[in-house]
Amino acid sequence: MSIQTYIQDKGKMTLPITLRKKYGLKTGDVVTLIETAQGFVVIPKQSKTVRNSFFAMNDELSSAFSDLNSNELEALVNEAVKAVRAKKTFSQA
């Protein structure tokens, strides 16, 4: 899923209500912005373990898929997310 939003005064960005409800985000909640080679991602309410896992996975994926353009990489990520949501099992390499 890709959602477009705008940067407002003082760098404020509004998260759509559908995402706020889905992730249980309320006014004052903290989210983490993680910079990647393709830009950045917003991670809602997460522990250090989740954040560290994301960094490790991002580094590994960046190396493994360095020959893909951003559209190809996004397609692979979307496919993986759909599979996880469908509760398929993945084996770690």
C-alpha cells in the first residue's frame, strides 16, 4: 500500500485516519523514522528489538537486492507483506 500525504508548516505530516486506527496511534504517540537507501519509513510504537531487527533486515536486503530498482524492490516487499498477512510461513535464509 502506498499513501501520499503532505508536509505542512514546521515539517508536520498528517497520517491518514485509516493508518492511525489500524496501528492504534493517538495524539502524542511516538513514531520512529528510519532512513533507508530508498528514502525513509515510519515505524509506529515499537520496541528496541523490533527497531534493531529492522535495521539488520534492511542492511541484509539492501545488499541482497542491490541490483533491483526501487519499483522492483517495492513489488517484492508488497508481495512479502501480502504473504505474511495471509499467514504463510517463510523460512529464514
